[in-house]
Amino acid sequence: MQSSSLLTENKLLKQEVSQKDQRIKLLEEMLRLQRHKQFGASSEKESAGQGQLFDEAESDSDIEDPIAEEITVPAHTRKKKRVSIPSDLPREDIIHDLSEAEKICPHDGAALKCIGEEISEQLDIVPAKIKVLRHLRKKYACPCCEQHLITAPKPAQPIEKSIASPGLLAYVAVSKYCDALPLYRQIAIFKRIGVELDRTTLANWMIKMGSLLQPLINRLSEFINEQSVLHMDETPLQVLNEPGKRAQSQSYMWVMTTTQASVPIVLYHYSASRSGDIPKELLPDFNGALMVDGYEGYAAVCNENQLTRLGCWAHARRKFIDAQRQQPKGKTGKADVALGFIQKLYRIEKLNKDKSINERFEARQTQAKPIIDTLKQWLDKSFTKTPPKTTLGKALQYLHNQWSRLVPYLDDGSRPIDNNRAENSIRPFVIGRKNWLFSSSQAGAHASANLYSLIETAKVNKLDPYAYLKQLFTMLPQAKSLEDIDKLLPWNVKGVVG
């Protein structure tokens, strides 16, 4: 009896020690991952031989590489590029000449003859200058009856009875929302050139400009809902004064982007929540394919509108990169196997990115599909053998759970493989947020969304954001019809190319 009791007690102790060892390993993994995120390189670039890691010790021997002939991509080499000065910039000639004494030949005393010149160029810049636009409205009166008096009208202004011209408003908006320059820094810049402004005034200008742009935003939203494929993402935003919420609570900025080159749109939307009702509000008439990450808040709109939900392979890859970073230095494992598969999928996309939709579809069916089928076999075997709480286990869990969403990109050459387009589109907002930190009010957050939308949409349409906004702020106050508004859509505007 005593021996049996000791054996039982010993077994329980071993189990407890084993559990604690697993817990320690998990905490060490979490610590290494957090240290890497804080201090390590953020690049997800893989090593040159990553695509060939299918034969290391932990890979299954009965799973073969589906591509017998390796698909190669020419190595990228960074070339030193000499800065060139655009030929269309105005030139100012500074002539350097010899003195009269130096124009005499020291050998025979003859006068020297000019035979040419050597030219070198430098870039120069004139700091911003402010000027005052004076609107002189001519008045006329009848000299006979002295009963008729008329004054020439002034075109509608973006802000009536304000000192801000369309150019100044565009300058402030682009400085903040394109160059991430907070309003208080702009105030200091204006002060250096002799103009005293205050932050409240500039903030109110931006709020009014956000409202002025709303008709264009509404039209862009209608175009968004007509597309066959969309990207969507969201990121936190702090708004200090929101009804029923603490100042420290999180709100969200949502972004939607198109994939079609004919209608390039980047559309931002502010919301106080991350609820699944927001995508439903933003996409009431959309019935195509929606590329998003694994957040389940998109499930409602996908189910209600019967959308094809596309999963993001970049997110799946990112989780295996985290797992790879937990491996002992110089060792390879399951994370490398998964990354090798995914890298081959991306290589196929890179080789076919400039081809037609039908050609991309054919390449995906003949080259990518066999890789994905083999990856699924490997996943099914590895998923049950890996502790679920480890970094690798979480990566496998994500891949397993998202599988039905990751595969449908194969069925249409117009569908993207990842959500990088949306992530790249939301990055300017994230960079700006690091500088101005928060929005003071909901009106300010809505205005920020509208201004970011028009600036980023201008950029993807290859327009100069300042010139485009100046034109919008000049013409929108005078727009009377839907036709007038449509003329100001980025792909219909001429002469403001960036």
C-alpha cells in the first residue's frame, strides 16, 4: 500500500513538474517575442534559402515538394542613385567671370577669347511666403435716378467671412494629414514668417473642410459598393470627448480600398466602436469578395450580404515568423516549413502580378493549388502534434481556423492574396496618429476621416494632394448638382498631377 501510494505521489509530482516546465517555456517564448517586437528588426523578409526548407528533420517524409522545378526570382540589388534635378524647374543663372586683368594671356599679352562655359547645378529653395488676397468688389450706381445700386458678387468661399483662402486651407490640411505635422507645430512655423494663428482656429477650419468634402465622400462610398473586390481594415483611435465614453477609451478608424486600377479609392471612416455593425453600415450594397484579417467583426456583413470572405496570407505568414523567432539559433523547424510553402505562393504571385486576370488564374490553378494541397496535408498532421499555447501552436491554429478563407483567392485572378493594400493605406493615418496622438471631438475625427480619404485617394490617382485639395476647396462651394461634384472626383480632375 505504501509503495503504491509513493508511486502515485511520484507520478503526480512528475506531472506537476512537467506542467510547470511547459509553463516556463511558454513564458520564455512570450518574453522573447515581446523583446523582439520592442528591440528587434520589424522586417518580415525571409532568408534567401527559405523556400527550399522542405527537408529538415521535422518535415514529414511522405509529403513531397509539389513544384519539381524551382521557380526563381532575380535577386534584388540596391543601386546607388544619383539625385537628378527635374528639367522643368525654373533656372536662375549665376555667372562667374574672370576679372579684366585675368582676361589677358600671361604669355603674349593677347586678349583672351571666350570659348564656352562649364555648367553645374544646385537645388535651392525659397521658404514659404504668405500673401494677402484682396477681393475688390466693384460697386455701380445709376447717375440719373440714383435709385439703382449694384455690387459685383464674390464667388462662394469654403468658409465665408474667414481669412482662410482655399490655398491656405489646403496647405494646413496637407501638412497635417499628408506630412503628419500637428497643428501646434504649424502654428510655430506660421509665427516664424510673421503670422499669428491659434490651434482652435486651425482645428475649426479642418472640421469645416471635412463637412465641405462630405458630398465627395458620399460619391466615393457609392463607387466602393459597386466594386467586385474590396480590402478592409481598422485601427484604434483615441477621441477625448465622446458621449458616454471615457477619454482613455478606444474608438476606431476603418479603411476601405479598391483593387481595380480604373477606380482607385481609399476611404476612411471614423466610428466610436469596432462593432460588426460598422462594416454592415459601410457596405450596404456590396456583394463581391471582401479581403480582411481574422477579426470576426466582419462575419456579420459577409453572412448578411453573402460575400466571399478572403483571408490574408500575410497575417498567416506573420504568425509563423513569430514562431520562427522562438527557435534556437541555427535550428530549423515546423515554422520554417510553413514559411517555405507560403514563400512559394508569394513567388508565384510576384511572377504573375503584371499578367492578365485569366493568366493569373491559370497560374494559381496549375502552380499554387498543388502547393496549397500539400500544405493542407502537412497542416493536418502538424496541428494535433503541437501544444496549442506555444507560438507555433497559435500559428498553426490560425492557419487551421482561417483555411476556408485563405484558399478562395485561387478561384479568381482578380482576387488578392493578402490584405497588404489596406494595411499600406492605413499606415499614413497610423504615422500621423503618432504625432498628433488623438482627436479632441467626434467632429474632428469625422473631419480627419474625410480629409485622409481625399488625400490618400488623390495619391493613388497620381494627383498632387495640395493642388487637388486647393481645387476642391475652390470649386466645391460653387457646386450645385451631382454632375458638378462628379467633375471633382480624382479620376476626373486634370492638371493637378503629382
